Amino acid sequence: QPGVLKPKKGLIILGAIILGLMLSIVGVLLRSLFNRGIESPQVLEEHGISVYASIPLSEWQKARDSVKTIKGIKRYKQSLLLAVGNPTDLAIEAIRSLRTSLHFAMMQAQNNVLMMTGVSPSIGKTFVCANLAAVISQTNKRVLLIDCDMRKGYTHELLGTNNVNGLSEILIGQGDITTAAKPTSIAKFDLIPRGQVPPNPSELLMSERFAELVNWASKNYDLVLIDTPPILAVTDAAIVGRHVGTTLMVARYAVNTLKEVETSLSRFEQNGIPVKGVILNSIFRRASAYQDYGYYEYEYKSDAK
């Protein structure tokens, strides 16, 4: 009919696409606004949470890290432990300060076993744990690191040892507790790797065999460090925590939120496990634009490697 304007389908489609993009951007901005990560130790301290260390992001570490991809899954790979490769790095200086704080904090603990857990995956918990073990061993103390992340642990890669006869084999009775520890390239620093991935990690950690391992380690080393999976991912840390005298939790700067930290602490409290404090890891200057950099990115699925 004359005088009737027909809608232009092309313009309508284009307008819908532009509107959709604008709404998506607004949604992302709103999520960022209401779900901001912790950007200062004071945020935690103001809520009554002790901060045992604030560890800066290491430029030296970043330059030497590499990521290999296997079936689309990113895995952390490193050629040299920071405490050995660059012992004057600011991150290592912060970990030395943590070592001093722990010396006094553990004086009243029930044993010499320290559990290091995390709020969530990909926050640098194992980096902190391994380098802490290294700097403590450098003070002529015998240190044993036990990798209790039987799903995705990689301390054997980090420290250049094999993964044969690890924790999982010990807990199912295929390995001898007294010969389980493997020497690393660092003097007085031994490791028990995760072993092959079992179908039931949590149940193995609840066994009497694990209690025997912890007791043996406590008697034969000056310090036992246990690296556990993040508490918001699985329950393993709540099980392991019953055997340790001291617990510290790692959170990542600008990534983990105050709510996540409080929820994690609440889970430990529900299981009767006191957490001494939090380590705020990977602190960077906003101007340096390192928000997208991740030390350790991995999905929380069993790895049969």
C-alpha cells in the first residue's frame, strides 16, 4: 500500500546486536563492581582477619614461568624455584618475614606440622608453600613437604623429582612410610609427591595410614609442610587440618573477595580447625596492568598423569 513504511530488517538486526553488546558490557562492569577482589591487607585486618604476609608478584618469576597445554588444559611449569634462582627477590624477602612470624606462632602449637591451604584454585598456594619450605631449610632445618593435592598436585614438577611411590601409593599400602620422602636439589628439603591420582582422595586422607605418616614425619623433621587443595574446591583441607598444629590460608590479591575468605574461614571453623591467618599473594601495582597474569591455572579435575 502506498504511504506505508516497511521496517528495515537490516537496521533492526544491527540495532539488536548493538543493544546486546551494550547490555553484556554493563553486566560485566556491574559484576566487577560488586565482586571486587581484595586490594589491601587492611581490608582483611579491618574484619578481624590476621594477615601473616603480603607477597608481591615477582617479575623474575613471571619472566621464567612457562605454560604448556595438554588437551586444552593449561598446566604450570617452572624451571627453577624462586628462592634458589633469585633469593633477593622481594617475594622471597616477604616469605622470609613469614618464616620469622611462623617461628613464634608455632611455639604454642600441638606439633610441628603446618598446613598451607588456599581459598580457591589458581592463587599461588603451592608457589608460597614450596618457597617457604626452601627458605626454612636454608636455616639448617630439616623440612618435609607433603603434597596432599592428590587430584592436581604438581610439586614434583616444581622441584624436579619423580612422582613414583607418592602419597597415594603410601596410603593404599603400596609404599613404605619410612622411605617415602624424596630428596630435592635443596639441602635438608625433602618431598613426598602426590603419587598417581586415586579415585577416592578424601577417603584416603581419612585413613589411619595418613595419621601414621604425619606422626612419623613430625618425629623425623624439624618442620612438616602440607600442601592441600583449596577449601572452596574440595573438603580435603578440612580432613588434613585435624592432624596439624598450625594452618595458614592463601588468598590472591585482586582475585579473591572478602566474602570468599570469610566463607573459607567459616568452613574451617565448622570443622573445629583454627586458621592462624591469611597470606595475601601476588600483590601488584595497578599501573603495571598485571591483572590478567596467572601463576598457576588449572582446572579441578583428576589428572591421570
